[in-house]
Amino acid sequence: MTEKTIDLNSDLGEGFGAWHMADDPAMLDIVSSANIACGAHAGDPVVMARTLSLATERGVSAGAHVGYPDLAGFGRRPVQMSARELEVHCFAQLGALTALAEAQGINLTHANFHGALGNLSFADPDVARILISTLRQFNRDLAYIGLPNTAAAFEAERQGLRIIRSFLADRAYTPAGLLVSRQVEGAVIHDPKCIAERVRRVLQDGKLSCIDGTEINMTVDSILIHSDTKGAIPLASLIRNTVETAGFSVKSFA
């Protein structure tokens, strides 16, 4: 019988200097893949190197979490950038994390996009084309982690990158399969029981209830667990337990 596996990924390394966003060591004991901030929306070289080391010590796959250059806004607000600026900033972030990884003998396995930049890549074909093309030019062996049935997922498929379909357990979805804006009430789900039931249904039935009550099909390879929300570690443990109770083993896609 074929083993059923699922990846758990989390956005980590989002501190800066002496300031810490989340309990990265505890989260790394639960997840199997880490999306590490590259110094634009969060992180700095020391934080990046430390997070890479912590992930590797635990056998967790490490990847680049690319965002807008906006530390003050944590990458969650739009930044007007030209196509060339997007490309160069993406290259710079990938290069910075790769250099720090290679210094420790670590190979990055994946990349994805944070916050406002990620949301734009899901909806804007031109932005998706630029960002995915940059990933491919930089390292075509990097997998792309993101929402399925989006502009970025289409571009990854078209350009020949491996796609890891990610499900955000604590975020509401529209009937189009996109994330509901954080400005909308109910966009972030806080009830652990509700989150666990969503995970169970997606894994066992391939179905997801949207914010308006409609249901859509949802096939996933990985589940994203936010590290910066209140009660993130107990919630991450609950999600992992739900995954294992559903008959899945937690393993990195890599």
C-alpha cells in the first residue's frame, strides 16, 4: 500500500536583529518545510543564517520566501514596482539566501512569495510571469509552493517548474480559489476546531467551504501554517495531529 504523505510548510525567519516575530525553533519541530524571509519584508543576514541552520538540524527543507522590500509594512501592503524592479529584487533575495545556505552546505529546495506580492502573483498574469521566470532563471530545480489554479501556478506549469500545491488552513477562500483579503471580516479563521475540520475535509474529501458557503475542489501537496498568529504552536500541533489522524505522514515534498 502506498504511503500517504503531506508536507507542512511555514513562513519563518521573520525577525530582525534582536526582534523576534515567532517561535521558529518550536515551529521547526512540527513542520517539514521552511519558507525563510530573505531580508526584504523581514529577516536580516544573521536571522536568515540562523534559521537555515535550525531547519537543517531538524531535517526540515529550506526555501526562499520572497516579498516586497517593505520592512515597516511586513510586505503586506502593495508596492509600486516596474517589471525590471520586481525581477531584480527577486534575484537579490534568492541570491542572498542561497549564498548563506551554500556557506553551510545547504541546498535550497523551493521558493514562494509573501503577502501582498504573493496575492498579486495569484491574480496578475504579468506579475506571475515575471516572478516565475525569475525563479526559473535563477535555479530551475527550485519547486514553487503556492495556491493551485492561480496565475502563478499556471506560469509555473507553463515554464516547467515543479508545483507544490499549498493550502492555507487558517485563511478564508473565495469561490475562485483565491484568498479573501485580510481587510474583510472573516478572512482569518481563529477557531482551532474549525481549522482542524477544514484540514480533515481537504485531505479526506478534497473539498473546501468558501467564505460564501459554496464548496470548491481542493487538492493539496502541502499545508501552510502561519507562525506569526496568536497560539501558532498549539495550532500547528493540532494540524499535524489532524493530518496524522487522517492517515497521512508528515514529510517534505523534497
